[in-house]
Amino acid sequence: MTVISNIDILAIGAHPDDVEVGAGGLMAKFHKLGLKTAIIDLSAGELATNGTPEIREQEALQAAQVLRLSWRKCLNLPDRGLKTSRFNIDKLVRIIRESRPRLMLSPYWEDRHPDHVQAAQLVEEAWFDAGLTKIQTQSKPYRPLQLWHYFLSRAGEPKFIVDVSDDYALKREAILAHLSQFGKQANSQETFLNCGPGSMLAVVESRDRFFGSSIGCTYGEGFTTRTPLAIDNPLGLMGVPR
């Protein structure tokens, strides 16, 4: 049984490999910086062409070890059924209030996969409602200060890019822990995730190299927000390359 403890970073994905693909480097970097990190998988990814929920659960736990997560939890919402219902929002609200992260990560709100779009909406609804006093749970109301969105199949214009060059080997290892999705096994079918030069892994690496080149490094992960980030100390930006 997953023990929900207080953390610094809570990353949420629609499926068990989403966070690794979009923000695996950042999660590894945060751990190196001494922050406590965790992942919520909204679904078990049971409708994926390859793999079973049981296999995918084991892969997710292996990836969690690679990224040194404090904990990882699957909400077992239906794959292709991530509706923004009161029930689903409240499940997420309870975890946000119990774990009290400083920062939440969510999929970008535009994507080819409808579940990623729905996940972004569900996370935003829960993030907002977690701070409302009249929505009652066992834990007190709490809303993290920051909600950042990471990119999956479709990349928008990032508001900022994080250098994850030193952490990219861990990101790749965490993605490849999901062998049923990104690997080729004797009984697996070819999908856009595991096949050809346009496979998802190749697309992700190309994107991260492009983002990295935009800020003068090897690999970068791009993020965006609905609202501008407030900079309290502008001197902190003086060392950022233009």
C-alpha cells in the first residue's frame, strides 16, 4: 500500500510513463537537489496495445526506483475515461492536501491523446479546489503555489527550459523501464511508441535536444504555465544565459 507522505514535487500523468517522458529529467534533477518527489498515475494504462496493468505497475515501480521517488500511486481511473467528475477531482484533492507539495507538474493542455488533455483539466480543477475551505476532507485546505505543464506528444512554446543534460541518462533509463511500451519483445506489437525513426522515444529525444540547443546545452525540458511566473528576486535571473 502506498504511504502518502509530505513531498516537495508532485508530478501527475494520465498513464504510467507520461511523467518520465515529459519531465523525467526534471524529476531526477530535483532529487539531486535534495527535494522529495512523487508521481501519481491517474490510470493504469490498461488500454495500451502492449502490456497488462500488472506488468505496467511493475514497470512504474522500477522507474520510480530509477528516479528515487518518495512514493508513486496509481488512482486506477479508467484509461480513456479521465473525466473531470466531482468524484475524480476529490480523489486528487485529498492527495494534494495530504502530501502538500510546493510544486505540481501536469501534462500540457493540448495533445494528440485525449487522455493527456483530460488529465491537464482534471489536475487544474483539483489544484484549484484543494485550496477551497468549503470542500472538506480529513486534511486542511492547501493549494501549491506553482503548477507547471510538461509536454508529451505535442510541444507548445515553452515559457522556460530546464537544463537536464546531467540527468538525461536517468530520464532515458526511467523511460526504458517501461519495456512493454518502448521496447520490442517477442510477443509485442509494433506501435508508434516502439517502432521506427519516428517512434515516441526518438521524438522525445529530438525535442529535448532542440530545447537544449535553445539554451546552449545538450538536453533541455520545456515547461509552460497558464500565468506568468512571479520573480521576487530579479538578481536570480542575472546568471541565466540569453
